[in-house]
Amino acid sequence: MTRDLMEERRSALEDEFFHKQDQEKLAAMKDKLSAQATKEELRKVSGMTDEAVLDKLVALGLSGKTVAALSLVPLITVAWADGAIQDNERDAILHGAAGKGMEAGTDGHALLSSWLAKKPDDTLFEAWEGYIKSLLAQLNDEQTRLLKKQVVNFASLVAGSAGGFLGVGKVSGSEQKALARIEAAFTK
């Protein structure tokens, strides 16, 4: 090879290398901007200001369109507590979702369906705990009591929906532990 041809190839390889690096940097910057936009959207929709909680929610794939699904995390946690979701539990959760505007075809329903299909890891519940703690800081004692009662009652209904005689009345030990963890999240 001639010196000029080698120089040309070296230059082309350098250009390709730096182009690839520029593309990777651009993609990373777009991801960061997208995450920041999602975080701002979540902040507006939820009223939450805790940066760490917002970062966790974004990392879990939540957005302004799916944040309503977060309210169903205690139900998901109880349903998966014994290792599998029963049909009655799934029906109860989907009924609760419809009451929150998460009908089939919505982003929230799609996210919920993924949680029903495959057990989410514990970071989802931890993010919900952070969300609740942040929310409780904005509520008075009576509002906290009412919210806790509503969440625990719904979670208890899901837990009881798959056990006992004709699906009523029996809550497993693992579901009891999940319910206790949900209640503990409301401690200020």
C-alpha cells in the first residue's frame, strides 16, 4: 500500500471512530433529556417534589400517563406475595384499575398488565413507599388515616379474594406480611 492510501484509511477509521462516539454521546444526551422531561411530567401530575423518588419512578418506566398505576402497587404486592397471582386477584386488580381510568388500551393498563404477567422486583414497592412518604408529608393526620384505610382495605380485598371457601376469607401468611408492610409504609 502506498503511504497516501494508508493515510486515507487511517483518517477514515478515525472519522468513523469519532462519529460513533459522537452518536453515542448524542444518544446519551437524548436519553437524559427524555428522562428529565418525564421527571418534570411526573412532578406536575403527581405534585411530588422529592427528587430521589421521582428518579426511581422514571427508572421504573413510569410517566405522567402511567403514574395512576402506582396506586395499584400495594394490590400487585399482595397478589404476588404467595408467588402467583390467582384469577380472582387479577380480576379484583383489573376492576380497581378500571376505576382509576386504566382501561385496556391505555399506557397505564399496559404497565399494569406487565406487572400482572411477571412479578416486579422489590424496587417497585420501594418506589411506591417513597411515593407514599412524599405524599404523606403533604397530608394532615385525618387525610393520612383515610388514605391508609382505603389502600389497606383494597389490598386486603385482593388478599382475601383467592383464599378460603369460594374465594372468601383466607389470607395466607405471606399475604399477611405484605399487608403489614403496606400498613408500615403509612408511618410518618
